[in-house]
Amino acid sequence: MQAPPPARPTTTTEPPQQGLFVREGAFCHPEGALGLSPRGEPLVCRKDSNRGDRLRWQRV
């Protein structure tokens, strides 16, 4: 008879994923997606009225 496998820890030392690094003003998809600028500023994918309502990364 074999012993049961060791239990896996329920915690991790890795930090949670904060988001995707993206460039402000770049094309994005889908609308409402969240990302981070390389400087750590939060960005959201939404329509840009200055660019014909195309989806672009914009500051929150």
C-alpha cells in the first residue's frame, strides 16, 4: 500500500499577477480590458472619440 502524496501548500510566495503591460494609445481588444503602463499606471481599453471610436489603451 502506498502512502498518499504530500499535501500541496495553499499559499504561494509569488505575487499575484497585476495585469498586462501595455502602451497608452495603442490598439486594444476587448473593450473594458485592464492593463498597466510600463510606469505602473492603470490603463483601460475603451473607445477613443478622437480616433473614430477605435479601441485604445487609456488612463483610468
